[in-house]
Amino acid sequence: MREVPDYWRIPDDVIADVRSRKLKPGDKLPSIIELRARYDVSHGTVQMAYARLEALRVIRRQQGKGVFVTDPKTWMREP
């Protein structure tokens, strides 16, 4: 069985936290530095993870303020 790359695992974890309501719309995600430490990955890996989440419309970035969870109604499908 192949291991899931970190730049996929991080978004999967964020999406799981939104689904379980650990993260709610408007919640601020940890900084890149915090996620680097939490997952023991490179800056580029976190950037790719955030880019994936942004492409899926799970997050929105606000320059100088941070990265925030969007309303799941706009992107989440019922299981």
C-alpha cells in the first residue's frame, strides 16, 4: 500500500476537521510554520497543501491576516 503524500494528507486532515466540526467557517488555520512543525514537513509542502485546499474552496487566504475556513455549504457534498 502506498503512503499518501503529505501535501494530500494535510488537506485531508483539514477537511476531516471541518466535517467533524472541529473547524468551523471563519476559523483561522495554523500558520505555515506551525503546520511545518506539526507534520514535520517543508515550507513547500505546506504551501502545496494550502494551494490544494484553496483550489477545493475549503479555505481562503487574506494577505496579512491568515488562512480561514470557508463555509462548507459552498464546497462539501453530502456523503
